[in-house]
Amino acid sequence: MDAAPQDPARQDPARQDPARPAPAPQAPAPQAPAPQGPAETAPAETAPALALTVTSAEGMRDLGRRLAKLLRAGDLVMLSGELGAGKTTLTRGLGEGLGVRGAVTSPTFVIARVHPSLGDGPPLVHVDAYRLGGGLDEMEDLDLDVSLPDSVIVVEWGEGKVEELTEDRLHLRIDRATGGTGAAGATTDTSATDATEDDVRRVTLTGLGARWSTADLNSLAA
Ligand SMILES: Nc1ncnc2c1ncn2[C@@H]1O[C@H](COP(=O)(O)OP(=O)(O)OP(=O)(O)O)[C@@H](O)[C@H]1O
Ligand SMILES: [Mg+2]
């Protein structure tokens, strides 16, 4: 008679251990207001902000392509701005500039998507934190098959959720510049003649931490 094959997992006492504590209940965290005042993790250095005017979606994509040249593994880029501001459009250009695989799209069903490099550069991790309730812990649970310190991480809607990743952050705020006076600052694309007011965006870049205190963001205005 053949013996039945042994499944080692079935022999693992930890799997059935009644003494193991039950997992903590996953109750939603109360919506406590974010603490005001200086954050404990406030970066020591803040580079001056750079303001740009971008007059078309193609111009936003081009800004992403040029920004990609300044990025390296371990960088965290946070994108803020209302729905339809252009965060994903800029990220698409970033993906093109970094030379990664797969078109960057609005991830409807996934919170994060990894775009591996087509060359030997870092992968792009594109996070849409809009539905990310629990912040970083939840992101770690996503089990991304990539090391975050070895990646360029771009996060939409990440305020108050992913800052713990690193105190060196590049923050881009994209605002619709309707209502007139959005023309201040450098205009970075040449399709301005076709621009309708609806397409005009103000992009404010702020580098936080030592990483960005010396980076030449001004090259983006050229
Ligand atoms: N100057 C501009 N920059 C970026 N997008 C523009 C611009 N002008 C028009 N658009 C259009 O606005 C839309 C921006 O959509 P996009 O998905 O990039 O926004 P989003 O900020 O990622 O929104 P969400 O918060 O829903 O993820 C696109 O349809 C794009 O073609
Ligand atoms: Mg988006």
C-alpha cells in the first residue's frame, strides 16, 4: 500500500493554533481631523516653489516627460489637484520619460500599478490613493511586487496618507487656471495658440527635504 503524500502545510501547528490572537477588527478609522501645526516629520529643508502655466493636455504630458529626467529611484512625487486636473496626464508623460512598460491610465479598479522599466532604469509605481482609506499600511498590504525604495513612486490623492514613505518629496499641485490671471509664471508649451481657458493649468512644484533642496527644478521652466 502506498502511503498518502504528506502536505507539509497541514503539519504546521501555527495554522490551527487556537492560542493565536484573533486579527484586529478592520473597523474604519474615525475621521479625526489632521493635526494642525508643524508636523513631527517636517523636512529640514524646503526648496522654493516653482510655478508653471501649462495650456494643454499635451503640454502637461511634455512636462511629465521632462520631469522624468530629474527623477531617480527612491523619489516620491505627490500630485494634488481636483478631479480632472491632469494628474494622470502628467503621470503618463512621466512614464514615457522614464521609459517604462505599459500606458499609464487612470486605475479604476486598482490602487497601484507597477510599470517596469524597458531599460535599466527604475520602475514607475503609480498610485491612485483616492480609495486608499488606511494610508501606507494598506498600501503595504497591496503586496506590490517591487521594492519602493528602488522605484519612482507617483501618488495621486496621497495627502495625509503616504508622507511616511520619505521626508524627501516633490509635491506638484495642479489647478485649473480659469478666471483670468493664470498667465503668471513660465508657459512651458508651444501650443498656446490653441488653448482654451478650460485647458489652462497652474502647476506649482515644491520640493521637500534635502533631496530636492539642490535639484534644479528651474530647468523645467526653460
Ligand atoms: N493643460 C492640461 N493639462 C492636463 N490635462 C488637461 C489639460 N487641458 C485639458 N486636459 C484634459 O483634462 C483631463 C485630465 O484628466 P486626468 O485623468 O489627467 O485628471 P486627474 O487629475 O488624474 O483626475 P482624477 O483626480 O480623476 O484622477 C484630460 O481629459 C485631459 O485631456
Ligand atoms: Mg487621475
